[in-house]
Amino acid sequence: MDVLGSVHSLLLSGPGLEDLLVKLAGMAAKVVDPPASCGMTTRYDGEPRTIVTSDPRAALIDEQQYILGEGPCLDVLENGEVVDVADQASEYRWRRYRDSALELGVTASLSFPLIVDDQIIGALNLYGYDRPNSFSEADRERAAAVADQAATTLAFAARAVQQSQLGEQLERALASRSVIDQALGVLMGQQKCDARTAFELLRRHSQNTNRKLRDVAADLITKLTGQAPVDTRTFEPDGDSDGPESG
């Protein structure tokens, strides 16, 4: 099976992020033989959370680790190294989790770190139920390829959110700039001064009153016009403002 080719096809098909991650989890579960369960974990507000699974069983196994505070998934999130549990019955690194995993039918597991730019952003966990030592070297290679693509997908999502937040911050900054520019125009007219002097007056008042420059500027405009200032960038020219009508 061409794992990378299949993953790239998923990327090109353009599903939503959650749908894509669900498909990646399902793919990871099926690239091993026999098929396993797959869960993807990341941290949210400092706490581990399962974001998608191939089936409800994987979510339950993940949740047991979160409750107990131990397990291969949490070790991967902490250390960024692959954790291979060949035989769950003889695994004693996490004694409480071992008992829970056996009760849930886990015989072997593989957990891969999701790393982007040297940062651990999550974990991909495979849980096998058929027999101990069920993951071959070929299974590991195929699952690792899916984990790499999951890390890339999560990274794209995180960067998209950051860009969106940056855009919102820029919009707010530009809106503030528009209000400040309007206030400077008012001060220049009132004080018969240049823009530099007007800005210094506005800045000094901001410091003396311990208020943001934008708020001081807005107050000045409101007192003069009787209305709160608006962002001049939102004004649209009339349809005939490009010039006189030809006749």
C-alpha cells in the first residue's frame, strides 16, 4: 500500500481538518496487519486531549491514560520518542495503566510523536488486540509515515489559526490608527500645529491619564462631533465619484 500517495490524495480532496484527521486515524489503523485502533492526542490548555480516533475503543484507552496520569501516550507527549509495547501483559513501566489496558483487550501498542519544527504537538497511538508482538517492521514504517503526515496536517492547522489571529490583530491596529489619525487632524486644526506636535500632545495626555492612545483619540473626536469615531477605511466611494458624468 502506498501510504504517502494515499495521504496526499486525502490532502488534495480538500475535506475539513477534522474529517481529514479522522481519515488519517482510520488509515493508520488499517496499515498494520491485523488492523488496530488509532487515537490522536494533543494538548489543549496544558491537558492531553484525544482529537480523533478510528473507533470508540481507542478513545477509551486514551482516556484511561489521562485519568491515571501514566501510559505510552503521555510518555510520547513528554519525551517525543516512539514508545513500542510489544507485549502488554509483560509491560510494567506503567503498572496501573497496564491493568486497565489488559482489561480493555490491548495486547500490544505503538505510539508515535507528532513533531513539527522540533516541537511535540501530539501523539498517534495504535492499539492492537490480536496478539503480542503484532506489529512488524513494515507495520511500523507504514504507521510512521501516517504519523508524519498527521503532524504536518496539525502544523498547517495551527499556522492557519495563528495567521487568522495575526490578521485580526492587524485589523484592530489599523482601525486604531485610523481613529488616531482623525484625532491628530482635529488637534492640528485646533492648535494650529504640525502633525508631530499634535501627536506629542495626544501622547502626553494618554500618559497623564493612563489610558490607551486610541481611547484618548476617540474621546477627542466624540467631544468634537458628538458621535463615536468610525474607521474611515470602511467608507466606500459613490458610484459616480470617479469623475463628472459625461454627457
